[in-house]
Amino acid sequence: MDENQSTVQAALAASARRPIGEALAALEDFRITQPKVIGDVLRQLMNRKDFLTVECDDRPQHMVTRILEVNQAEGYFVYDCSAEQIHNRFLLEAQENYFSATQDGIAIQFVCGRPQQHQFEGAFALRAPLPQSLYRVQRREFFRAAAPMVESYYCQATLPDKRQVAWDIFDLSLDGLGLRSKDPSLGELAIGTVLNKAVLNFGRRGKIETDLRITNLLNIRSLNNPVYRIGCRFERFPKSKEQDFQRLITYLELARRGREEGAVTKDSGFYSSP
């Protein structure tokens, strides 16, 4: 287990203990504050009917719930109540309630203020303000290599609205890619968007075509001068290309360590063009 994985797992373990604020502070690198992205994450949990665990800030009990509605325009979301009335009372009395879920290997955690009773489709539910921040922590199963500084690796894709876009590839692993762009319009992309037949261009090492699913989107600079980092997971990655792709990742790591390129691979290219 590498140092980064140990840090993430320790932070996740700490988040199960109180005080909640201090536990989440250890996950600061994974914090999302853009309201639209937060709304997208909650809507995806709702649409997929994922379960969430919710705990009060001052009670040992916890309950399992699901998100029933997300209203970003009015700044609230609705979640299912507990079958145990005592648990509902604890939630209604608590100043803060802590939510956690796991989706596609990514831990999702956030804190909300005191909820209110709410009628949803004729049944009792709970309504809470949307969280001001949300944490998405990916426990990476595969080593992630940085793209080289001296070569230009990029991804070309068609967005759902048919726009053609190109992103720089800044890191890659067997399960996905990290992309980067200064295009301000990309901040509107929804978490979960699938990019069909995206073309990954690795310069003289060739190209590969695959589907990508957006799992994370973060503006690392400012609203007026954005730089977006976009995390993508492979969808239906060609089995025939996995060994070649692993060779590319190995090459990048050895090159990073200062090895001569000829000692890593003698190929002029890994892939044929799509």
C-alpha cells in the first residue's frame, strides 16, 4: 500500500468518528464546493436509488435512507425518513447530520444542517438544505501515472450536445484518465456523462478509441479564469488493448524515474489509429 492510499484510508476511517468537522478536514483535497457539481452528485445518487447512511452529530445511532428529490433552484433536497420514529426525532433535533455513500468505488460524504418535516408524494419525508461542500474520495485500485511534460497527450470527444472538444491528458491508469481544460463551458458538464467513442491520442505511440464516463469535475483555479480537472473512468475499454496500455503506464513510470526510454520499450507505437 502506497503513502497516498494509506492517507486516504486513514482519513476515511477518521470520518466515521466524531467530531465530524475535524474528520472531514482530513479529506480537504477531495472537497467539492461548486453548487452545480454538488447537485449533479446528489441527483446521480437519487436516480440510481443508492443508499446513504445518515448520522446525527451528537447521537451514536445511524439510519439508512435514499434521496427522493433534489431542488437546486430552491437549495434543498428531500430524503426518506426512518421507520423508527426515535431516529427521525434525533435527525430533526440535530444541528448537523452526516451523510455517507459509496458509488462505483468512490466514497461520497457531506454534512447538512437541521432538516424539516416534508410531505413527498403523500408520505412523511425529511427536507434539508443542500450541502455547501461535498467530498468524493476515490480509493484507486490501480497505479496512476503522470503524462509526460515533453509530449502532448490529449483526448478528443463529442459532448452530448454534439460539440467537439479536446482535453489534455495529465494522468492515466488502467481504470481511467485525468483530463485538464481551460474551456469555461465545460463547467456545465454533469457527473455521470458518458463520452462515446472518445479518442485518446498518445502522440507517436498512437491512438485508442473507448467510451469514458465523467466521475469528477473540479475547477482548480477561479471562476473568472477556470482550469478544470475532469476525472473519467473507462467504459467498455477494449480488452485487446489492455496489455499495450499497461506497457505505456510502465514506460511513463520508468521514464519519470530517469530510466532511458530504450530500456523501457523499443516500439514506435502501441496502438493502431481508430
